[in-house]
Amino acid sequence: MKITTSSGNIFADLGLPNPDEMLVKAELARKISQAITARGLTQVEAAELLGIDQPKISALIRGKLTGFSLERMFKFLNAFDSDIEIIVKPKSSHNARIIVK
């Protein structure tokens, strides 16, 4: 059995297009889902807060992120009283990387 070490980005490991963007969107969707859960909101309540319909909340939570831009996801997090901070600095390893915390 051959074992391959992950690059840290499953989307890149799978050879998918735009893996960095996909990873960032996945992490942002996770943060949005956590915010919904932390507030104890239903999908309908979350949709009302974000100004979208419930099926879009369902898609977001399930990782169906086509149609959600990074900017739109930033606005969703702002609606949950989260600040968005983007830091650009010299790379700290051999490969430049994108990290969402």
C-alpha cells in the first residue's frame, strides 16, 4: 500500500482547479457554520440574518460553495459579528501558503 503525505490542502492533493480558493472557502464555510451553531440558529433564522434563502444556508453548511464568492462569505461572517483580517507577509517556509484561522 502506497501512502502519500498531504500537502496540507486536500483540494490540491486531489488535483482540483483553484485549490487555494477552495480551501479558503471551505474554512470560511466552517466558520459560518460554527457561528450558526454557536447562536443556536435554525437554517431559516440564519438565512434571514444573512439575507439569503434557507436552501443557500443548507448548501453552505454542506460545503456546496459554488456561487459563494469570498467577499460574500466575508460579509456573512461580518453579520455574525466577526472581523475579517487579511495579513500579507514574507513566506515562512519553502512554499507560500494561505491560512484561515
